Amino acid sequence: MIVRARIVSILLACMSALCLYAQSPRPLGGDLPLESIPESDDLRARWMADLIEAPRDRALAFRTRSEDTASGRWRLETIRGPRAFYIAVVPDREVLYGQGAWIIKRDLSTGRFVQAKVFLRNDPNTFLRLYPFEDRSKLDLVIYRGVVRHDIVLPVPFRKLLTSPLKDIVRWTRDSVDWDLLSPAPGLYGNLRTLAQAVRSRLEGLRYSEDGALDETGRPVLIAGGIPQGEPGLNCSGFAKWVVDGMLKPVTGSWLSVEALKVRHEDIRGSSFTEPYERARDPFFGLDWAWNLGKAVADALYPRRRNRVTDNDVRIPAFSLIDRGGSEPANGSPSYEAYPADFEIGGYRVDGLRPLLYILAIREPGNFYIASFNRRMGRDVALRQYFHEALLFPYFEADGEFKVAVFESAAETSLEAVLRRYPSEFAHLVRIPALPDFDPPYLTGTRPDKP
């Protein structure tokens, strides 16, 4: 790879630690499946006249109070903004965005209803947005800022929605909304959690080195020429190989050849325009490497099947809009922007990775992904180049909390660090099924830690 990741493992770890935690929502612990989210319809119905649709001045004068219902303890309060005020019917916690919270927005000058948010996970960016639509209502489903359903018409007026249980909204829209996205089965992610922990436990024995990898014998070599390294270490590509090696060794009894992973696939990517630069700039190195790793896993697991390098590409249609609004639970109107559909070579824009990985975790549980980051590079001749690789492990904890473990260049970082570093770049994703056993090679002069 001509353009390689030059960030040493310690710098990557620091970047992870320096992410914008102050702007990130505070984790609240586990998340319940959709059918177990606490309901507040009885409370909303009881306070409809005296708070939710009360005259503006009376609603604004409401004093915060807590009430107990069959589903738990709830807090009712009014929040005034510059152009709107909000009526919150929320679980009685320190934050407004707990699962089951309703935040109803009304125009400050007229008092009319504008929208309502129903929070579906313990995250301020995952919610239903409900809003009036003539004599009916509409619904948007937003998951980690990805607008996965938009303008879904509900057969009831907005006022009725405000006193309805969530289960009725689900029933009215069961044919137009994939509600299974909100009910993960944590037991399906055991292999992925086990593998992530095994990788994590062995990171202390690794170090970063430009162009570094371990060959099929475990010998430290330079990827470009196959010659021995000086001080042994792994770059982003060598580290991806190391993880796959560790996973395949218990299956095949061997590690992978560096030369086999460098095989180019000029017949299925590139063009006559990029062909003259194949050797000089090697723009597709990261893509070819990820493809070859994916095929190596498929060949090991399905030896009788004819496996193509593109079989493991992620090509699902995700969402066409992304929410750019603030993370405050009581905030303004929708702030949606178009999100580009994935394209065959580049993949997905990085700022949509969190909702995409959530959807992938639900729809194909137990996989991790080799992300090949790419963008157009070069002053005289601009080419799309695949300049860095990372491994993304999306999974659910036993308590339902969604997490993404990120490993790159012999370090564990975070999805927040990736989003900050590459906000407008693209990531081509190759899916790899996680296996629970892990037996990687180790660097000369180090001893493998036992998990």
C-alpha cells in the first residue's frame, strides 16, 4: 500500500481517549426490547387537559412532579425554549432520553402541537418522531441518527397518538416499519463478544510498524517486498491479517500467506484510467487485501463452495436520510440531510457507520467487518485510494446495550475516534463471521497472553 496509515498504536489510543465525550450521550446501561419498553399512556391521558393540551400559560406554569404507575416512576415537566416549549413525560431519571420517554413539542407563540418524540433506546438519537398530518399523523423512525423510515402515515389524528401506548403505534404500522430492528437477541452475539475480548487481551504483545505483517510462519516481514522487518510490528493491514490468522488457525492449522493477500483484482475493479497507476500508487491495495481476507475465511469455512472475493461485500440499502439535529432530547424540528447510497467500490460514507452497523448487527448477527477507508487523493491525478483498514465489531451486550468494538493498527480505539478522523470519507465493508477460538502468531520477543 503506497498510502499507509502512519498513526502508531499509542497515538490511535490517545485519539480514542480524546473523542468528544462531552458531546456524546451518557450511557444509561441496558436497553429493553421493544415489547418491554415502559408505557405511559395512562399518565398522558390523565394529564392531557391540565398539561399536554392546556393553554400555553398554564402549561408553562406547570411545576415538575413525579408520579408512580404500573410501569414505574415517571417525571412530568415543562421546558421552555426560544420558539417552542416542550412537555416531557419521562422515566424519572437524571436524563430526558430514557427508554419510553415522550417529549411533546408545542409552538411558543400559538401553542399548537408541532411534534412528539418517543425514545426507543437509552440514546438521544434513537426515537420515533410523530407529527400532525391533516386529520391523521406521520411517523419517522430514527436510529442513531439514521432515518430508517420516513413519512409513514398513521391512521389516527395526532391528538389520539398523544394518549396512545407505543404498542398501538406498532400495530398500526406493522406492515410499513421493520419493528424487529428494536428487539435484538443478545444471545446471538456470544462468538463476537468472545473474539473481541480475545483480541483485546493480546494487544499488549503487539506494536505498530509501517508496512509490517507476519507471514505464514509467523516471521515479521515488510508487506511490500516480503523482506524481514527490523523491529517487528504490524500496520493496519498486517493487524487485520493477524486477527483473521488467529481465528483461522484453529480451523485450518495454519496462518495466511502475505503474498496471497496481495493478489490484485484488476478484472473486477478499477478502469483504464486507473490502470497506469496500479504499480506506482497501488490505489486499491486496501480493497484487494480485505477482499482476499474475506475469501480466505470463506474458503476455510466452505471449502466445497466456489467463493468469490466480492461475496462478502456489504451491499444492503441502509437509509437515505441522516439527522443532523442536536442531541438534546428537547430540540427543534427535523434537520435531515441526504445520505448517499452505497456505491459498489467506495461503500458507505463514514458518518453513517453507527446506524449502519446497528442495522447489520440486527440483520446478520455474529459478523465483524473489515472497513477499508477510502477517498479521492492526489494533486495532479485524483484517484480513489484505500488508505487505511480497521476492524469493526458491532454487538449487543447481555443487557441489550449496543456497542461497537474497533481495532486498528495493533490498538483498540473507538467508533467515535473513527467518525472524528474520517467524517466525510467512505468505508468499504467486508463481512467476516466471528469464530470463538483464537490462536494468532505473536511478535518476536513477546509472549502471547492467555485469555
